[in-house]
Amino acid sequence: MLRIALTFLLALTASTIAAQADPSPAKSDAFPKELVATLHSHIERFKRYPSDAAGASGLVLVKFVLDSKGQLLEREIARSSCFPALDRAALTMLEQAVPFPPLLLGPGKDRQELVLPVIFPEPLRRAGITAPPPNAGCKPPVEERKRLEREDREKMLGLRPRP
């Protein structure tokens, strides 16, 4: 139950970030949340912690395009974890997940763009192993993360989110 709630929350957060990043009309079409959860769980089966990450953890947002048959047409990192090994592992995970479940797209649509989060939790630390430093100049979006967390809390409490 907790895993389903976490998957739903992650998909909701990713779709909120994606909508704020590019609010074009083509991306604002509603996509069934059940299908997003199905795709996310399908992709998660192919997640492998990279051996060259050396204890790093982080969140990678992957943006990808699928056709109606579940074939991967495009893929890219929408937001980096600041650890190249984790970013590469997220893209590899997408490639290994092909074919995806078929999509029922609306009339006149032959492809669907999605943005989903991939979380690499911190592995159990062995004595003396520490995470490598993130890429120079790559700063996680702390302020944006705090704002989204505040909005989620306000929604759960039934408050109107602040602009």
C-alpha cells in the first residue's frame, strides 16, 4: 500500500514539474494516472544501482516518448541527479524496459511524451565508502523541491496553494 502511494506521489510530482517546465498545450493533455503508475512499475523492474556510483543517491527525471505499440522513440534526462552514473543508469533502464505496455492514445495521436521520476536510494554504507561529489556546477533544485513539498502538504490539508 505504501509503495502504491509513493509511486502515485512520485508520478504526480513529476507531472507537476514537467507541466511547470513546459506548459505547452500539447503536454497539458490528461494522461490516465493508472497508466502512468503501470508504466512506472514496468520501468522500475529494470532498475539497477550502478556499480560506479559508489554510494551516491538521487532523483533523476527522465523524459521519454512512446508510440502506441510501446516502442521507445526518444529519451533524455529532464533533470539530472548531479551524478552521471545515476543519470546513465536511468537511461539504460528505459532502454531495457522496451517493449512497454501498449498505449491507448487519443484520435490523431501516434506518440505520447512522459516524464517520470527514477529514485536511486542511498545503498547500505560499507565501512569507509562515501558518495562521490556531484558534478561541479550542478545544484539540485532545493527551492523548487521545498515549494512542491509545501504545495503537496497544503493539498493534503485541504488548503488553497499559494501562487
